[in-house]
Amino acid sequence: MKRLTMAFVLVGLLFFLAACGGSDETGGDSGSGDTIKVGVANEEPYGFIDLTTDEVTGANAEIARAVFQSMGYEDVEGEITDWNSLIPGLNAGNYDVVTAGMDIRPERCEQAEFANIELVYGEGMAVAAGNPHNLHSYEDLVANEDLTVSIMAAANQIEMLKQLGMDESRIITADSIADNIAALESGNVDVTVMTEATLTAALESANLDVIERAEPFTQPVIDGEPQVAYGGAVFADTDEGRELRDQYNEHLQELIDSGELLEIISEFGFDESNVPTGDVTTEDRCNQ
């Protein structure tokens, strides 16, 4: 898909005008001509800074751009922030929406309003070169009680491993994927875990002489349920936030139905298996 020239711009290059409604200069669902401010976690391929253009891009960042532009918004501006600052920043009014392929989970649904599912994905794991501990699943990692793991702060994998029986003392958190990879490369931890797509992107710039992907890898199962993640954009738990979310959902579905969503995410290493089918809904995930 050709990338439109109107892309996310780094904070500091432009002044931001936060708005969720207003002007009707050019039509659109909710005030075309206004600016939408999007908070994006720095986690490739979901959201990151393109160093060649200094623009915020990524699969979920570009989905948000396409949806809001189809709604009639002329300016869609992205700001990179830490993963664990996304929902707090949204609720503080710093953003109109946050997006990072964030898995829809009950505890998060209590804090904000998730839009419909826009991305489906699994887990991945990196180990020391040669996989000296013969690890091929999260369950293998949990069973080896001498090993430590690095995980991005507030990420799903922390709770997954705890549910599988890992003692929290074995979990080291970091604020970025790069820091997690660096912890494994330096030998400060034995393993790092993250989503499969994130791992694929991270290994492109990693030192593959000292670390590698754990292959084959079996997706984790908790209480009989495979731990597939279902990501969606997140809006504030306010009347304005819910109205914007409902409009977003309508235009998101148009992207899915037309095949444009697949075109967008294909640029970032995803394929048909990552497109939501409708079999699982946001309501299902919030109430699980």
C-alpha cells in the first residue's frame, strides 16, 4: 500500500491541538479539520519512529491514521511514549486515543474504552545462542527455576508467566524492547519474551552471534485456552471518548471489509492470520 504523505509527526515539530469534535469545515463524522492526537508505544512493528523520516509509523499507528482520515480528520499526529504510560496518558487527557496492538484484557477494560479488534497475534521467545537450556515454550521457562526473564514493563507476558507458576522474583522489567534484547545479549537474563511480531522486528538489529529465537516454539496455554492476543485502539472512558470510539469502529470495519487493513499491516510483516475474523469480540475479551 502506498503510504499517504499525511503521516504522524513527532512531538516537538508541530504544536498540537487536542480535539475530539468541533469544526465542520470540510465534513466528516466528527469535525473534519480538527487534530487527533495519538499516543503510540515504541514497540516495532506496532508503533515506532521511522528514523529516515522522523515520523511515527507502525502497523497500529498506520491503522489509526487510515481510520481517522477516512472519518474526515485532516491532522493525525502521533507521539511516542512508554508502554505503561499509554492508558494513564489517555486518562490524563494527553491523547484522544492510544494504540499499540494492546491486548484487550478485563483489567484494562476497567480503565478505558477499547475499540473493536484490529490485530490478532501470538507470542515469541529469545534465548542465548544455541538455546543451552532447551527452551521451546513459556512452560519450559517456568519449569526451569534457575532462569530469569526480561519483559517490557506492564506487558501481557508478565501475567502469563505468573499464571503459569513463575515466581515474580525471576522477572526483570525494562521500559523498551531494545532494553530487553540488550539484557539478554549481555547475559543479565537468560530469556526475553514478547509478541512474535515484536521479536521478529527486534532480531533484525540484534547480535545473532549471542542470541536467537527459540525454535520450535509452542504458544502458551492457560486454563485450557491458547494465549492469543487481540489488539485494539483505546479511548477515554467519557461520553466524548465513547462517541469517538463508536465512529472509529464503523470506519475500522470498512478497512477490514475492503482489504485495506491487510494491505496496511502487510507492510510491517503481518499477514491474513493477523486480521480479525469477528469470531472473538471486544466484549468477549473484556468479560473473559
